Amino acid sequence: MRHTVTALVENSPGVLTRVAGLFSRRGFNIDSLAVGVTEDPRISRMTIVVEGSEATLEQLTKQLNKLINVIKVTDLKDSESVARELALVKIAVEPAQRAQITQLVDIFRGKIIDMGRQSVIVELTGDETKVDAFLNLARDFGIKEVVRTGRIAMARGMKSMEYQKEEKQNGQNIL
Amino acid sequence: MLGVLKIDPEGGVGVMNGAELIVKFLEQEKVEIVFGHPGGAILPLYDALRQSRIRHVLARHEQAAAHAADGYARATGKVGVCMATSGPGATNLVTGIANAYMDSIPMVIFTGQVPTDMIGTDSFQEVDITGATLPFTKHNYLVKDVNLLPRVIKEAFHIARTGRPGPVLVDLPADICLQAVGKVEYPSRVDLPGYKPTYRGHPLQVARAATAIQEAKRPVLCAGGGVISSGASEELLTLAERAAIPVTITMMGIGAFPATHPLFLGMLGLHGLPPANHAVMGADLLLAVGVRFGNRVTGKVDIFAHQAKVVHIDIDPVEIGKNVPVDIPIVGDAKLVLRDLLERVHPVEKVQRQGWFDQIERWKTSYQGSMGAGVEKKASNEKGKRLKGRWVVERLNQILGKEGIILTDVGQHQMWAAQLALRERARSFISSGGLGTMGFGLPAAIGAKLGCPDEEVVLITGDGGFQMNMQELSVAAKLGLNLKIFILNNHSLGMVRQLQEFYYNKEYYSIELSDLPDMVKLIEAFGGTGFRVDDPAEVDDAIKRALASEALTLVDFLVDPNENVYPMVPRGKGIDEMIGG
Ligand SMILES: Cc1cc2nc3c(=O)[nH]c(=O)nc-3n(C[C@H](O)[C@H](O)[C@H](O)COP(=O)(O)OP(=O)(O)OC[C@H]3O[C@@H](n4cnc5c(N)ncnc54)[C@H](O)[C@@H]3O)c2cc1C
Ligand SMILES: Cc1ncc(C[n+]2csc(CCOP(=O)(O)OP(=O)(O)O)c2C)c(N)n1
């Protein structure tokens, strides 16, 4: 099973190392990890795609939560969330093929963002299957380079993952 | 370097530098003692420490400084503090930090670091110690801004001692320690949105656990290190007595429940006692409190406690369901959860579980018959037979009773010490459990003695492990610590020899220590006193003499090199399939 886990983390140096180190140390198989700052500059958000059973998912969530710099962890169910990734694809294109590639890009609702004499760079967003399908067809032209961001995801509806400063001050329930 | 102790761009007067600020905060944390070894990068901190009332103990090796802080923390329940310089000083601490991490011991570790502008240049004695210790610290910090010091120090102590305790490392670049700071107050609280341990158990789960206790026919309580760190011994005892539940302990739980209590089953696990192992495998309810179900405890994990409904009380959610499936999970502090549970548990008479207690009695009797007190003595006294290590440990326990603090190193002697311990209170048995670090015993004993100067501190050690940190005898001698060191000297790496006997076809290799130094001369060279014993008839006298001694004392027991630890659970077996049980 593939799971999408999203985590709010402190935006401070070393956090990515801690998270990445945890995955390798505990033997979790990560398909992708995407990270960027949130609307609050002190907080970053990670989207992690992980392969494994429910038990693996539970351990991963708990282990992530245990890291001091990790503020909140949520498991996003596919049916209750939207997910996208961004890919940039450099494709070898002879001038004669330009019309063909433009058509292909249109069908996938991508964009050509750079065009050279013998190549184009295509920007594509979508879920992984869409990107995969595009790459499959682009192969006929000759793919020179691909870069993918990995999945980013968000729950549908009003639910948000913002971190609210809790009323209860930390330390109050300490023995 | 005189005159640069305070680098103050404004040339202000009356300000402190970063190091002095740290020491001020340590005083505010009520730190009484730190263990360490100096060097260039940490000198600013040492210079500040020189002017403080905090005591510094100069370990002869940084690993020992960490173990001493660890031993101090285990004996007192306070946070142990140690420090070392950058590079080799820091890497020498690593084993000690990992050891504390595996056993959830609260420690704060300070390391010197090269100045911030040199970090990353492979400068002299530079090592990425926060990177290196990331996997086995609860948290760590590299302080790159002097203004962060108050927050970092506050958080370090807070994180180390709350929730599931553990070591926290603070790496201090030399320039940060030398930088001037104005008047700064120590923060009164921490702001850690990502760190909020749960202390109270979920009422619904607590209620379910209470019902399970009431309904159980064959319940067993299993107490671990978490009961000790929580200070929950009293609640544990009350629950066991009120609901008539026999109690087993892990090695880390020794002392959490009184060993002479009729409900006590002894330690469980791969070298556990038969009554404990059988009871867990036969139980219909296992109430685990502050245990992490390590593989030394469970044996073949898929059949561990296979008949039992499992209630697991632990402060760390990660531990619940990690190794053993749990029916009733309770995340919370052992003491608070047990208190809540006691509100709901009605008294159960022993007779209501008579069948279960009869069965347990049979296990106990059968064990006493085969392995219990006296058997080894007979063996020892047979002509030509050598003194047995197990028997020495048993005599020591009988003579010492519940007094003092027992520490061990790692190996066969450790297992006998754990199996035969007659401990009555928490923090009176100290041993390296999760990492199994040879060389832990002596420095930890120094830490324990400094933390509890009025206690008789007894170290049971092997000839192998003792040599891994014996330089620390200097510290014990210098400080006039009258530790009692009992070496079970089998002139070999006994535990490894046993493994080779069972799993490597008796092909003994690299386990002989026939060229040992004369241990009596050795202790005398360090200024202590010692004597050697090889006659079973002299054992009691030797133990009594050592315990009566006012000096640093070592007894070198020459014991049978071919003795094995029993019972033992062979690889891949359930814990009720013991050899020699
Ligand atoms: C040679 C050798 C042989 C060994 N053989 C055995 C053996 O036969 N049997 C045995 O038992 N051990 C044995 N050990 C020790 C073993 O490796 C483990 O260290 C030990 O079993 C762990 O004990 P524990 O489960 O109590 O966990 P600990 O490591 O003490 O962990 C404590 C647990 O309590 C939790 N906790 C902490 N604070 C609290 C709190 N306030 N409230 C609630 N929970 C809390 C923690 O989250 C953790 O889960 C051996 C070690 C060596 C070196
Ligand atoms: C630092 C370290 N190195 C190696 C080991 C593996 N090991 C476990 S027990 C043991 C032998 C211990 O021998 P000794 O100290 O003489 O004690 P004995 O088993 O004979 O009682 C060894 C080498 C270890 N636990 N720790």
C-alpha cells in the first residue's frame, strides 16, 4: 500500500536530515519527499509518500511525531485529499516534430516553457499516473532529462493543517 | 590568549560570555556535579566552571565521563551532565551517549566545537558530532548564535528529563562560548510545539484495562524500566496486591518490585527465570508497564504471551504495538495511569485465582529444586571443582540483602546478578541493558557513589569488561570512594565463550584472557586494597571483609571458566523453551 503522509515541521536547519535519517534508520521505504515553507515562515510542510502496511504507516507516523522538530503529522487518505506533482521534461524535438509535441503537451494540459533548436522543456502537473503516462508517450521523441518534485497533497474541505498554538502551555502537565 | 575571554564588540563592562551564561543556567538547573575531560574547544566552559560551585570530576576517558553521568542519573533520578572537547573528545563520548539512549536515561552532554566560521572546513579536531549522534540522542543542538543559549539550555534539560527520558547533546562552538552577552534571564518555560508528552492515560482504555483485570483468570504484571523512571513502584505494588497479580520484571525493571515479595516471579526473558517465563507464556492477561518488549525479553516474538490479552502502558506511543500486538493500549505515565487504574480495580482474593497460583507455585518449586540456592554450593565444594561465579553472586546477594546499590558490567556475571538480585527498591540495581556496553560498570559505579555517597556501592564485574575502563580507578582513588569491586575472574570472555559453545560448535576463539594483570597488585597500584579468593570456603568471609572495608576494595574471585548461564532460551525459541530451566 502507498500512503501519503504530511507533516508540519519547524523551519530550521537540520530538520530534513532528522526526517531523512529516521527513514533510513527505521527501514521505511520512501517513494518521495517534498518540502517547502508554509504561510508561516517558521513552519515548513513535508509531503511523504511511503510504501508499506498499515503497521508500517502507524510506526512511521509515531516515529515522525517523536522528533522534537516535528509539530504535526497527518495521514492523508486518497479519497479525502487532492495530490499533485510537478515535472519538468526536456524532450529532443526536431523542428519538424514541433507540432506533434505541442499537441501532446496540450492533451496533457502541460506547458512548453522553453524551446530550443532541437529540444523543448515541458512543464506538467498532475498525479503520478498522469506524469507517467506523459513520459511514456514522450519517450517516442527522446527524453533528455526529467525532474519531478514528488507528490504534494492537501485534504479536501474546510479541514486545515494549520498549527494552532495550543491554549495549554507546554510544561503545565509535567510532573 | 589572555584578554580574549570576553569578545565584546561594544567593549561593555560587567557582561558575561556565553560559557559563563551556561554555567549560571546549570546552577539554576541545580546541577551539582559534571563529569568531563577538557580540551581546547571546550576550555571556555571549563574556565567558567572553575568559578562555579558546581563540582567537576575529571574522568580519565570521555566514555567513562558519559557512563559516570549515566550512573549518577540512574542512582539519583536526576539529569546526569557530562562534557568533552571537540573531535576525539566528542567521539569518545559516543558509546556512553548511545548507552544512555538505549536505556532511556536523562542526560545533558556538552561538547566543544571549532569556531562557527571554521565549521565545515575540516579544521583541527572538527567532527560533526550532532550528525554523528542524531540516531541516538533524544534531541541535539549545534548552537550558532549566542542569543539562543538560554532557550537551548532550558530545552535540553526539559527534553532530557520529561516524557520518555533520554540524552540531549549541546554542541558549543568556541566562539559562541566566548561571545559577550548582556544580562539574560533563564527562561521559566519552554515553547516546543512539537514536544508534548502525554501523561494521563485515556479514561476509556483505563476502564477497559480495569475490566480485563477483574475478568482475568491467569494475569501477570510485567514491569520495566519505565516504572523506575516514573517512580511508580508503590502503585505497582498496590495494584499487584489488591488484584492478586504475580509480577515479573525486565532487567531494567529490577528493583521496581520487591524481590522477596510472594507475588514476585523474577526476571523474564532469554536468561529469565522459569516461573516468570512460564507464567508469561501461560497468562491470559499480560499487563505490561513501562517495558519495550525488546528481543531479549520476548524470544520468538510471534508466540510471546500468545494466550494473553495484552495491556501496554507506556509513555512513548512508538513502543505500543512496535514489537508485540496490543489489545489495550494506554499511552501515559506509569504512575498516573496506575493511579487511575487503582481507582477502578476492586480487590481480588488470591483464592479466586487459586489454580493459577498453584501452577506458579509448582514452577517456583521445580526451579528451586534444580537451580535454586545451594545447588551451586554443592558443586563448588566437590573436590577438584572450581569456584562458581553464580554461587559467588548468590552469596553476595544473601550477605548484602536489600542494602546498597549493585552495579554490573556486561556478560555472564551480569546475568547472574540480574537473576539472583534481591533488590527491594528502585534505583538499587544499575546495569547496561539495551546497548550491553562492556566497560560501563566501573565508571557508572563512580557516578552512582557520587550521587549517593551514603549508599554502599557494589560493582559486580567480569575480567573482560573491567579492563575496558579500569583507568577510572584513578578517579575512585583520588576521590576516596570506597567502592566494592567484585571481579568474577574466569580469565575469559565468558558470555562469548558460552555463545561459541552453543552456536559455534565449541570452537573457542579469541576469548581467552590468560595474560591478565594481577588484579590485587593492580588495585594496590591505584591506592586501594584487594585480595584474591579461589576457595569456596573463603567466599563469605571475603565478601564480609570487603563490605566492612572503608577503602576502595577489590576482590578477585577466580572462578570456573567453563560455567554457563542458565536458564537460557536458544535462538528462535519461545521463552518457555529454556535450556537448564
Ligand atoms: C547480555 C544481556 C542479556 C540480557 N538478557 C535479558 C533478559 O534475559 N531479560 C531481560 O529482561 N533483559 C535482558 N537484557 C536487557 C535487555 O537488553 C533490555 O535492556 C531490557 O529488557 C529492556 O527493559 P525494558 O523493557 O524494561 O525497557 P527499558 O529500556 O527500560 O525502557 C523503558 C520503557 O518504559 C517506557 N517509559 C519510560 N518512562 C516511562 C514513564 N514515566 N511511564 C511509562 N513508561 C515509561 C519507555 O518508553 C520504554 O518503553 C539483557 C541485556 C544484556 C546486555
Ligand atoms: C563494548 C563491548 N564489546 C563487546 C561486547 C560483546 N560481549 C558481550 S559479553 C562479552 C564478554 C564479557 O566478558 P567478561 O567481562 O569477562 O564477563 P563474563 O561474561 O566473563 O562474566 C563480550 C565480549 C560487548 N557487550 N560490549
